[in-house]
Amino acid sequence: MGFEKFGRKSFAAITKTARFVDLLAEGKIEGTVCKDCGVKFFPPRADCAKCFSKNMDWFVMPEKGKLETFTTAYYAPLGFEADPPYTMGVVDFGNGLKLFARVAKEIKLEEVKVGMDVAIRPVKYDNGQLSFEVTKA
Amino acid sequence: MKEVAVIGVGQTSFVRGYEGSIRELAFDAFREAMQDAGITQKDVDASVFCSAPEYDKQRSPAGVLAEYLGLIPQPTLYVETVCSSSSSGLKVAYGLIKSGLHDVIVVLGFQKMSEISSAESQERMGRGSDIQWEAPFGTMMPAYYALYAQAYMAKHGLTHDDLMNVRIKSSTYGVINDRAVYRKPIKPGDFKQGDPEAKMAGPVAWPLRVGDCCANADGSSCIILANAEKAKTLSKKPVWVLGIGAASEAVNMAARPDFTRGLSVGYTAAGQAYKMAGITAKDVKVAEVHDCFTIAEIMAYEGLGFAPPGEGKQLIREKATYKEGKIPVNVDGGLLSKGHPIGATGGSQIRTIVLQLRGETGPMQVAGEPDIGLVHNIGGVGLYGNVTIFGRD
């Protein structure tokens, strides 16, 4: 249990990576790294498909990256009707490490650009759900 | 390589709100394909049913539909790769025939999307992606394809007018395709920003607008495949499966290598299919590509090798993909005009290409008696991709 707290609305409650949500509550955004072969994963994985190890550690994600692409949704799927418009994007930290998240509402739509420098931070919604979002660098 | 042939094709009109259940919907395409092939159920050895789950309530639909179509006690099974389900079904059937297990197989794709609301449908489609790490942000198909559009437009100079012109091409053929759900003409003024009368201009997931997105629909499609021996006895105009390519890609956007290069599965599947068929992109005379969104058609041009990476816009600017152009694409209106009843879409694309190669598409017919046609069918946001190449005698 525990993973139901992730995101605006979670579709999974049980995962071996549920500690991710506890870390968010502590203000940390972390991925997993294979202790045996060193591959880093974000989003986190419990199992390494490269060397078949289940021996994982957590590592802190880089704070700054570039916004590789983004979109602003003006309609929403069931369960997210209160949210539009909201912007989502992909942040590229280099070395193959990327992250998908919402972009913070405080950034004006016209300011969001492909290639802009951005940062990431944990976020807690009014209903107690925990997530992370893209902010200005 | 003439070992497996299409001997019959059928498709319902794609509509909003089909007045019947899924078994009745499936029957309509099946009936047309069986009559087209001129065979009865006794000639069929097996069936493959294809759809995306959770639009209707029927679990394990293959047995239920096989019974309604009169295809029991022959073996049946269910194949699912979301939007590419029925071209995956064709691949499975091809393998079953080529292996010698069966001689004649019915591949039936269906989807009745109108049983749920549009918002529910967006949620279902969103859950066709990564439910653990992405759906919690409120993702949906237009938003995913918009991520590709945004990066692509920023790098390659693709404009909103280019995307609009993909939809205008589509509507040119939607108007003359009596099986399409959207049959009204579309003009540039329909995309005018700020004009409340401009019905295609509203943002859905920026930079994609209403006119950039295909519509949900109800529909079914049916393809009947046979081995060479049966094809020669049963069919006057067999259309041969010359090449099949299929690929998969990481589900999470964080694992996608390059948003400016389009969907990797398109490139991979095309390479395999061309190699198996022993042809190149230049040999293709008519193509159906997966234009669930306008940007998807531009990316498909490049994945299939019709244009170099980043240059897909030139084909639409030069009208090269119109019926009279050097490589006609989606001259039946594509998903944008026909509508996209998920499980039926691949079979509908295959039907169009088979009819093109048989010279039977009426006002949509490409001139010059095309001998090689291609179907490009994508599942999810390039999670799955199938490219299938067809040729005639």
C-alpha cells in the first residue's frame, strides 16, 4: 500500500517502489539504481532487466535539466475534470535520464518553451496527494 | 513471396452510436467479407478477434463473437495491441497459415466506443499508456501526440498550416467515402484562431487542435486470409501479403530517445516489412498510415521513408500524398475522417489497400493500377507498430 497517494489520482496502490511516495513526503525526488550493474532508472524500477538483479538502491534525481517538450491539455480524462488547462512535459537531465511531469501553474503558458532550463520539485496537493512538478530553473 | 493472400474484405460504416450490440456490429463486416470472398463458414478453419478492452462489458469476446458468426467449433482467439489490434491479428493469422496449422482464417476487428462517454474514453486511452507513472498526471492520447508535435515543430519548422493541410487532404476523401464518420468538407477558415465559428480551431492539447484529432467511432472490419492453394481455388483476385514488420517501444515518455524523430516503431516495422517484401519505399504505389492525429501522418511519412527525417512537411506542401501525387496516402480519408474504432482500424486500412490493388475503390481509386500497397498501423503512442505490405498477381 501507499502508492495510491501518488499523483493527482493514482491507478495503482501496491508496488515494490512505493517508497518513492514516502521520499516525496520527505521532499525528495529519487530514482532507483541497480547495485550490481549501476544502471539508473527513472521512473523507479524494482527489478533490473539488464542484469536481472533485484538489488536496488535509491538515488537523488538531478535538480536541473532542459524541457525537451511539453503540451497544455484543455480537456481532461475522467477524474481530472477540475484541472484543465494544465501543462505536462518531459525534462531531459542528460546521460539518458529523463522525467515526465506536470509543469507548475505559476509559469505562464507563453513562457514555456522547448529547450528552456527547468528544475523539479515535490508538490503536495490540497487533498494530500503527493507528486512532483517542473518549475523554473 | 506469394504464400498467404487476402481473399475477402469487409467493413461497416464507422458511426457515432451504432444501433446494435458488439456481436451484431461484428456480423456486419463479417457478412460483407464472406460475400466478397464467396465462401461459407465450412471453408474457414479458425478466427482471430481483435479489439481494445474496456469499451464494452464483454470479457473474452472471441468465443462469443465466433458463435454469433457461425464459426464454431473452429478454434478462435483474441489479439490486442490497442489501436493496432487488427493488423496484429493479421500477423498472427499469417503465422498460423504459414506454419500449415490452418488454411483459411477470419480476422475480425471491432470496437463499440459509444457505450462510454468521451471523458471515459480519454481515461481508457490514457490507461493504454503507463498507469503507474504517467496516467496519475492526467494524460490522454492527444496530449501524448502533442508532446511529439511540440518538439517536432520547434526543430523542423513544421507549422500549424501544415497540420491543417493534412486534415484538409483527409477531408477531401472523407467527403467521398460513404463508410467515413466525418463527411463534411473542411476549409482553412475552419481553423481560424479566435473565430467562434471555426469548429476545428479550439485547442485540445496544444499545439493540437480539434481539427488535428480523429474522432471516436463504432465499427468493425473483417479480413479473410488463405494459403496459396486455397487462394487460387477460392479467389479470382487474391491480394498477397508480401511483407510484415512489427515493433514495440518503451511506454513511458521519459524513456523515449528523441521526440523530434517521430515514433521509433514506425521506422523499425517499416524496415522489416520492406526487407521481407524485397522492396523499398519507392515501390509503394498507395499507402494507409495511422493518422490518429495530423502530426502522426507527418511522422509516418518519415518512418516509412516517403520523406527524409524532418522533411515530411514537404509532401503535404507539394500535395504529393494526394490521390494524384507521387505517393498517395490515406485517400480514403484516413482515421481523421473515417473515425477510429480502435480494434477495427487496422482492418479498415487493410481493406482499403486490398480494394485499391483490386481497382475497386471507385472515386478514391489511385490511377495506374497500383501493384503494391502499404498499411502502417500504430498502437498507443507508438507503443506498438505494424507495417504490412500487400501486392497483387
